[in-house]
Amino acid sequence: MSAVDELARIVAQCDRCGACQAVCPLFAHLGKEAAVARGKVAMLRAYLEGGLGADAVSVARALDLCLLCQACAANCPSKVNVPRAVLLGRAALAPSVAPPRLVRAADAALVRPGVLALLGLLVRVYRSRRVYRLLEATGALGLVRAVAGEVVDFLPPPAGLPGADSSAVAAMASSGRAAGRGLAAGGTARGKVHYFAGCLMKTVYPHVSRATISLLRAAGYEVEVPPARCCGLPLLAHGRLEEARRLAAHNVAAFRDAEVVVTDCASCGAGLKEYGWLLGSDPVWRLQAREFADRVRDVSEFLVGVRTEAAPAGGGRPRVDGRRSGLRVTYHDPCHLVRGQKIKAPPRELVRATGVEFVEMAGADTCCGGGGSFHLIHRDVSRRILARKIEAAEETGARLLLTACPGCLMQLQYGVRRAGSTLQVMHIVEFLHAVNSAGAGPAPRAH
Amino acid sequence: MKEAVKRQLLDIVGEDRFFDQDLDRFTYSYDGSFLPLVPPHLPDAVVQPVSTEEVAAILRVCHAHDVPVVPRGAGSGRTGGSVPVAGGVVLSLQRMNRILDLDEGNMMALVEPGVVTFDFYQAMEKKGFFYPPDPASWKFCTLGGNVAENAGGARAVKYGVTRDYVMGLQVVLADGRVIETGGKAVKNVTGYDLTRLFVGSEGTLGVITRILVRLLPLPPAKRTLLLCFGSVDDASTAVVRMIQGGVIPAAAELMDRVSIEAVARAHPVDVPRGTEAAVLVDIDGEPELLGPQARRIVAIARDAGAIEVREAADEAEADALWLLRRAMGPAVAAMAPNKIGEDISVPRTAVPEMIRRLQEIGRRYGFTIAIFGHAGDGNLHPSILTDLSQEGNREKADAAVAEIFRAALQLGGTLSGEHGIGITKLPFIVDALGEAQVEVLKSIKRALDPRGILNPGKIFAGGAGR
């Protein structure tokens, strides 16, 4: 089935009941029909049927105003796959619109591993304390902002500087109050896993990657890191279907030997798990892609499985007694984990198992407003959604806000800095790694 | 739209709440009805007022320039009520969404029309009050739309419909004057009952800007049962006997096999083999009375031939059973490219005969017709499943719908239980009411809207003025 046929089939399933109005985060803030799933589906249908009376550019713009958070699809009585329709619609309309400069630049970087590596280096330099201070003192920080735009605002400042991650967990860990029943470090290898390092992980959060790898090793697994390319999701979201397919094919090949593919990026995970669909019409890759997708696990999904498996033996399970730490923790569900991969319980289970106090925040599974590059393009509404999210996290009285996707991480850290909140935002593996290392030695710094 | 009108409307609501771009106009050209999307019924502009004063000012402008005004809530109506068939201005009331007052002593609340029904229900529940009307769309439809369409819901069998809870209204008339009908006095025979006139008027007589509703105490307990039957007749008989026997369920929802199978495609559904019809029953009240009531219902159901009776053990199970019903409309729609959903209402005892006739009509025209609805009050939602892009299906479907309406009228029923007439049932209004009565409706319309600017082209053909 061609992309346009598939799009037509999806949009025909909507009976326009309007149920998406109750859950769409954009509709809640913008209050107009063009912002809600029904509006987008209707305009796509009318566009395909040739009676819309609006030009392709305005449809493309309207489609652009979607977080791809999947709340509409999850609550749709007819199970209309609106996010997929939006992706296919963006692809169909891509030839008629020029994307914003920022999006073009990001896409260009994502398909070039060399550029990506260079960016990673730049981020590292920027985040080194000495360089940052120098930039600040000379006023060059303003220059950096002028060149790189708002992107810079989303980068976490270096550790130890105002606005950076304070290190609640590290403090808790090094205080020795955690009980220190760590993982059965370096035990007999139980098998091998292949780690999929997403682009954001590589460039902005390499320390999270390291935490994931060492958690997997501590759980008794040999970890291999094949040369992954971008998972393709950002390109797909920008209507570049063919490039996304090429990247997918590359990754399927690169992980050909993998029994299990583990990722700590919810968005990559959701993207990878959709490879069966993405390459579904490709006669060469179709079967392999489907098999590959079946082997992908989010890190929390994988670790919970390990826990269950290992429970009788008692060894190798990431469990540390954090009861006496007095640390209260809450968790934000990444859209691409809770809906994209239907993973809700595992991260909570892992956090609870450490014994810290876990408090559910209101609307934990509503989008943080990040949405890939959405937050850079639609800044106003993104910030409004984000502000509500941070409020909800604050209301729990938690000191630590965990999540499981670098996209959310970046957005939430930005939100916390913007709100002047003292909340600390962390990827769940950073937290687990810190509590697990507590007994075994000095905790890793957040940076 | 004339530049002068646009400028005046912009002066009233400002740029943020005025839309006239092609795409925005398109997205306010449809509602939840099965009317085709294209060619679209484009409004000239969409405005989103936030106060009665703004609504009044907008109406004064539109009245002066003969511009049609179409009030709209969530656009979730099923009969085209908010579709701007004559162009003009769509008056989107979703931003008027405040609960203005809760008078606990008199057990009444004052709300704006854009409040989402479920949000209101929950807000009242928190205070220990109960607002019973629960249309299937309550998670996203608005109270203003509920009043304008006189929405019903599953609880109607015991608690009545929206009309039964509206004590008073603030209405902006076609020329921009504001009136307040009814009030907190329970007994009130001062003048004509204009409150009841505006309830169900589908936006053709005035724009509702405030609603005073009465509330009940929250029933302390609730139980949910699913009764499965080998035939629709048995199911209907059980419901009739329940009510006759003094066990009035808070809901008694009938679902036929086709409808159950539709939901089963997307959700886990567990009914025994041979189920031709199921009835979802809620009972509510004092907890100690519910046990005996549940036992009587089970006995009556078994006596009527139920093949299985299941009671939800807890709230989660009750919710799961209710999902079956709430997901039904759209799930049935997803079974075919087009669903023509109807909303006929017949006397309770005529339900089995009505269903027989529906099935016969379906066979004769070669359509699958899914049937679900509110067995307790005789309001059925037969849905013709078809593909209108296939040659001849449109004509066949129109003929089948006409026969369905005729059958409902013959059995002492009516065209619409809770969706209103809108555009989709307009051709049948004379059959249902007769010439003289439709003339009365038109006289009322002329008296209140002499220029015919309020939601023109709805309910009856040839409205005044246009």
C-alpha cells in the first residue's frame, strides 16, 4: 500500500465524534479545531478528496502543529491512528513547504554521523565549567546564543553551576544511607545485549548512556555498542519518509547480530519498534525489519524483565534500599514510552524497588510539550504546556523528577530552570545507577 | 464577509479570537454528523466570545447586517446542528467555560455554555452532588450543546434528560437583547415556560449564555450488571418487566450482536456464545437496597431467558463493562466507510417490534444495521453500515432511513430521542409533527428571530426571513 493510500485509509476511519478534544494538550491551550486531531484528520481527508479549499502550505502548517504525543489515538473510540496520519500527511505535503531553518539544520546533522559527532564535541566544550565561565565572563555566551539560537537555552549548563543538575541522588548515595545491595557486578555473563545509542544521548547526555551501559553490565550482561545511525523518527516527523527508511535499513543491518536491542531513549525505542511498519513496503528489508523491531526493548522494560527472571536467585537485580534516604521521587511518562510502547509500570516498579518514596504526579502521562523539535518551533504553546507539567511535578513535593527520554529530559530541565524550581530532573537510569553504586563506591556525578 | 462586519467583529473579540483563514473556516464546517465533509459548508468567520456582553455585541452586528450566526459547542452533535449551511459566523462558545456558582442550599449550579459535561459532573461529584444527564459524548461535549439539543443519555430511564435539570437560562436574542428565563424558584408559572422552549431549540431561537441547573444528592452506591440474552426480544422483555416490577435501573443499555462485535475489534469483550443481545444495567441508591435490587434483576433476567448474568465486582470492572457501551457508536462507525447513525425513540414496549422492523429493513436493502441504545426509555440508535462511494448506495440508504423513520412513527415513536433534527432529519419533520404543528414552530421562530439569522436551515425547511 502506498503512503497516500494508507493515509486515505486512516483518515476515513474517523467519524468526527470529537473525543480527541478531551485529551489533546494543544487543544487544551489553543482551543481551536485546527489544533485538535479531528481537525487535522478532517483537513487531510478533504485535501485528499480534493475539496478542501485551502492550500497545501496552510495544511502543512496545521499538521506541523502536532506534538505526536498520541493521546488522541490512545483515547480514540475508533482507534484512528492520528499520529501516523500526521506523519504520512507531512510526508505527502513536504514537497510544497520549506521547513524552518532550524529543522533543516537538525535534519542535515542527523543524517551525517560526522556532523553529529562534532556537535557532541561542541556540547561537551560548552558544558565544561571552565569554558562556560569564560563564555559568561567575556559576554561571548550572548554570541553563542546569537549563532545557535534558542537551542542553547535547552542545553543543561555544566554541573555545579547555577541552573545545572544539583545532585540529590549523588548526595544521597555518597552519604552512605542507601543500603548498598547493588547489582551482582561483573557476575557470569548472562548473555549479550546491544545498546542503541540515540543521537541526543550521544551529543547531549553521554553520561546517561554510560549509566545505562554500566547498569546493563552490572546486571550481568555483556554490552556491545554497534555504530547506530539516527533512528529516523525526527526525519519521519519532518515528512522525510524516504530518508527515515534509509536510516532504518542501516540500523537493521548494523544490529543484525543482536539478540536484544536495548535503548534508553523512549523516542528511539518507539521509532525502532515501528520499523516493521516503516519498512513494510520494502521487499528487501521487510522481514528483517519486523524481526528487528521485535527484539527492541526499552531499558526499563528490559531491567524489569531481568529482575523478575533473577528474583529467585536474588542476585543481579538492581535493588538498593533507599527507604531511609528520605528522598521523594516522581516520574513523567514520555509519550513515546507510555503510549508509543505501552510501557507504564516498569519504570515505576524499578523506582519503587529502590525503596525511595514514589509519588505520582497529576497528569504524569500528558505530554511535556517537547515533541522533538516542536518546542523550538512552537515556543509559546510548548512553554505553556511545560509550565503546567512542572507545576504538577512540584505539587508532589518531590525533590527528583525522573523520566525516560532525552527529549523530555531536555524539555523538563529547561522548564525547571525557567520556573526557578529546585526540582532535579534526571533520566531514570542515572537515578538507578546512582543508587546501585551507592554501596559499591563513590556515586557518579550527574555530569 | 463584508469588510465592515469583519472590522466590527474584530473590535469585539480581538484578533486572537477571530478566525477567517480558509483552513480555520474549513475546520468549523462540520460536526459529529455523517454529512459529507466535501463540499464543505464554510462559515465566513469563526468568533470565540468569552462573555455575554461579547455575544450580545456580536449578535447586534450580525443582526444589523443580516449575517447568519451558528452557535457551536464542541461540534460533537450528530445531526448537523452546528454546521453553518448558510455561511455567516460560527459562534464558538468553548471559551465560555466557567462554573459560575454552586448554591449548595438550593442544590443548583450556574454555568456557562462551554463547560464540558463531564468536567461539570466531576466538579459536582466532588461536592457530593449529582448531575445525571450523561450523553455518550460527555467527556468532550458541552453543557450548552446539551441544552440546545436537549441531550439525553443512559441515565434517562431513571433520571430524565437535560430538560429535566434546567431551571433557568440566560439567552441572547437575535437582535442582541439579553433575557433571563426561569430561576431558582421550584414552582414557577409566571408567563410561558420559555426555559423549556429554548431547551432543544438547536440554536435557532437564541444563544444560551448561562445555564442554571438543579442537582441531586450523589447516590451513595452503584452496581453494574451485564445481562446476555439469546434474542433481542428476551432482552427487551426483561427490561420492561424490571421497570414494571419497580426496579428502575439507573441505566439499561441494549446492544445487539453486531454492535458488540464492533467494539470487540478494538477492545477485549467477553460475552458467551449465542449472545444476540446484551443489556448493561446500572442500579444506584442506598447500598443496603442494592443487593435485593440486583437479586430481583437477576431473577427477572433469568425468567426472561438470560443465558448469562454477570455483576461487576468493583468499580474497575464496572468501568470496563461501560467502556463496551461508550465505545459503541464510533466502533460501529469504524466497521464500514460510512455509518448512518439514527436516533429514533419509541415507547418502551415497542422496542422488540421496532428492532424486528429494523432487521427486516436491513435485510431488504442489503445493509448491515447495528442496533444499540437505551432500552429502558425506548431510544434506539440503529446504524446503517455502508459505503456511500459505491454507486446506488446513497439512494438505497436514504430510502432505508425513510423507512426506519416511518416505522418509528407508526409505532408511536419519534424521529429523534436525543440528537435533535438539525439538517439530517429535516426532510421528515412534517411526517412526524404534521403541517399545522410545523407552522406553529415556524411562527415561534418568526417571533423570536424575524430576520432568520439564528442557525438558519435547521429543523424545518423555509425558515423565516431567508
